[in-house]
Amino acid sequence: MVTWLAVRGLRAFYVWTPVLVADSRDAAFSAAAERQHPAATHYWDDEARFALHLAAPLGLTPTESISPRFADAVAWDVYLAYPSGAQDLHAPTRWTHQLLTNKAPRLDPAAFRRTVEALLPLTPRT
């Protein structure tokens, strides 16, 4: 799947954030090593700046994004889809999650794949 999508212009950005007690830079690097692909870029966000910043635009509350490390809302375990050239990270075309919220659908990998595929340029499979 990833190889075919990458040919069509898909880029994946992973932002690893220490939200759970077991989360660490080493654990993130280990997980990133399992997800290496030329179309993927991995970031380590030690202070969860991105996750904390993104929570408000997604409408998340602390109760919906419970974290043992942060009292504020944190957008973690979220999956965001944007069209090519999107500039506003606060406005994904679609997002899904594995949190305690009903503000977006829970992660359904097949449904999210269809959403992402619909955003990709129409080019034939190779």
C-alpha cells in the first residue's frame, strides 16, 4: 500500500510525542525504524508542542485526550489527512483518532485509507 501511494504523491509525517509514561525518545526511534519509507518523515517532539498546539483547533478537551503527563488537552493518537499543498495544519480535510472523543470518527484504517486515496492525484497504478 505505502509504495503505491507514495508513487501517487503521498507523504507521511509522524510526530512522536511522550504522552504515556513509557514513551521516550528511544522508544520513538525504535517505532520509527519499523515505519521507514522514502515518503515518510519522522519527528521527535520532546515537549509535545505540536500535540498541545493542535488540540484546540481539533476541539479536544483534557477529558477527551487523557494523558498522564499533561493536564491540558493533547492531540495524540490522531491521524490527519490533508490535500496536496495544504498550508493550514489546523484544518485537516479529515481526522480520526483513538481517543475518548466523538468530535471525529474513531480510527477505522480502511475508511481512513479511502479518505487518503481520494485526496491523491489521479494517476494509474504502476
